[in-house]
Amino acid sequence: MLVSMSDKELKRLSVLQEICDQRITQSQAAQLLHISERMSNKTPIKPLEE
């Protein structure tokens, strides 16, 4: 199965991966994604429990 993603979706995915790897904070992610910190709190971009 092949899934195509836009550039915006690919960037979001890479930022989410950086959060999961604990390389950046949620606040830094908001800046990278050009969204407010408040909006990032509503977005499920928290690290997954293993």
C-alpha cells in the first residue's frame, strides 16, 4: 500500500517524531509548525507511552 503525503504533512510527521524522541519540546514544535503554543496543546503531539 502506497500512501502519498503533502510536504506539510511530511514536515508535521518529522516534528512529531522529534517530540517522540524527546529532541524538541512541544513549544519548539509549535514554532516549527507555525502554530500557537495553545493550538499545540490541543494537538495530540505528546510522546507515546511504551
